[in-house]
Amino acid sequence: MLAWLRLIRAKGLRNANALVLLERFGSADAVCAANAAQWLSVGAERAKVLLPDADDAQVQADAAWLAGGADRHLVTLQDARYPEQLKNITTPPLALFVRGDCALLAQPQLAMVGARSATPQGLENARGFAAELSRRGVLITSGLAIGVDGAAHAGALDAKAPTIAVCGTGLDRVYPARHKALAQAILDGGGALVSEFAPGTEALPQNFPSRNRIISGLSLGVLVVEASRDSGSLITARRAMEQGREVFAIPGSIHNPLAKGCHQLIREGAKLVESVDDVLLELAPKLGAWLREQAPVASVSVAPTSDDAATASLLAALTDAPQSVDALITTTGLSPEQVNTALLMLELDGRAGSAAGGGFMRLQRR
């Protein structure tokens, strides 16, 4: 494991170069044991100089983080648990840090992505589609961002199903911070948090396009719920096209700027989606035994559900004036965990929002 951590931490060694070294030398241990002349033969002498020692503080900190819980894993490219779907993209990650259930990585997945500033209708669609797809046996993968990503994860949790969140930071932190409760709910629900970035890695802008290739690479297809023409979701969708994945898009009103990206993808060949069956029809041959028949009971409602007692209590306490989490805990008598979870549900539902200066306030649903 230390050899892999040394490669991950090597300054100046890009992922693509690390893949070349692995192919040339056969293993991470052999790469780290090679001399300068051998590294030079594959054009990587600078990275050899900057390869950290096994006792390097960062390498040891990474090893300590991995040893800090039974649910923490390093899944390397040569690990049997590394997903074949991801291994076959052009530049697969050298390794994946995982919290939660590693076995999920091998299951058939559908990525759901979309606007961070999604409309209430977009959030309802994301949550409703994710819930029903999860009930039908499709594992939902997304990026833990606010907006559509968060709603997709919440929909899977509504269905009592696991979901995978691919992160653009190290797994010792959650970005955005407001999704700490959601990240914990994903783990508690049997899901997984995944990142190619070592612990301690901050939310740097360049990390997210890299993260997006993993979201699409893990999945059989990508469903775009809402997106503007310059949205990062379109990058994910186009990566998916390059990787030979199916791309789906939900159309919207011609007057909605967040529908324009979806309409553009449809013009480029994405499949127009009006119902869950539009997705399942395309993916059924690849889902195989994972696909479950539609439950004979009532159909799922796409409207978010946030009417449990804790959420109702918190909603009653919210006003038009921003209040801190501590103040809401005092007013409602709820635990910090209950308040954070209820706030998440209300934000996804469009009934609450965070104020610019801090604190949370009640919103009128449009």
C-alpha cells in the first residue's frame, strides 16, 4: 500500500505518466524500486526525484487515515475490487480512496448530474427519477454538489437504496460543507464516498473536471436533469459520449435557461427522457439481473417528501430572518444531527435556504 501512496503523492507525476510507469514496471513496488536510469527510460526522471520516501509525513498520514476505520479503503488499479467499467476509460485513476461499501463500485450505475442552481421542478425531477430508478435496481452515482447532485442522492436514500458520491476533495472533508449530513446519510444508507484525491486535498477548481470523468466512467450512462449551455454537467455528458456511454437528457421549457444545455445535448444525440422507462429501455440489456420489475403498488411521486416530525418542527421554526443552526437547535429542541438533516431536506425541497451572511431562512416554494 505504501508504494501506491508514494506514487499518488509524487510531485510532478501526472496520472497518465503513472499509468505508463505501471505498465512498464508491472507494479507500484517495482516503480518505486526502479533507479533513475530506468525512470529516465520512460521519460519520468523528474518525478523520480520528487517521489516521496515511505516514511514521508504525507504518505504516513494517508496510511493512518486509511487505518482509521474499517470502512476506509484504497482500491488500486491492480486491485480485484477496481471497477472494470472505470478501468476501460482512456486515463483511469491510479487508485480510488473509498469510504463505505467497495462492492458497489462493480455494480451497474447511472450517473445523474445537473445544475447547482436547479429550479424546484428540476430538483423534484432529479429526486423522483433517482428514487424510482433506485427502486428498479439502478445504482445512482453523482457528485455530492448542491442542486441536482444532492437531490439525486436524496432520491436514492428515499428509496432505501445505496448511492455513490464521487468527490472532488480528499475524503477527510466534505464539499460543500452543507452536505455533511447528506454524506453521512449516504454512508449510513450503505452507500459509498469515492475520490481519487488523497486525504487533505482541498476543493480546487481543477479537481472537478477530473472528478467528472470518474462519475461518467463508473456509469453505464449519464442522465442530465437541468443544465445551462456552459454547465459543468455538459462536460460530464461529453466525457460520457467519448467513453462510449449512453447520454440522456430531460427537456424543459424553451424559456428556462437551465433547459438549454439539455436541449443542446439532445441535438448532439442524447436520448430525450420523459419517464424512467425511457432510461431503462436503453440500459436493460446491460443491467441484466440487477433490473427489478416495477412494484405493483402505487407509482412514485416526484414531489420531495420532507414532512416527518423533525422536518415539520424545523420548518415551523424558520422565519424570513436568518437563524443560526445553534439557534434552531435551541428553538426546536432537536439534536444537531436532526437539524442538519432536516435543513438538507428542506433545502432540496426549496423550502429553506442559506442567507448570504450566514444562517438559514424560510423560502416560499415557486
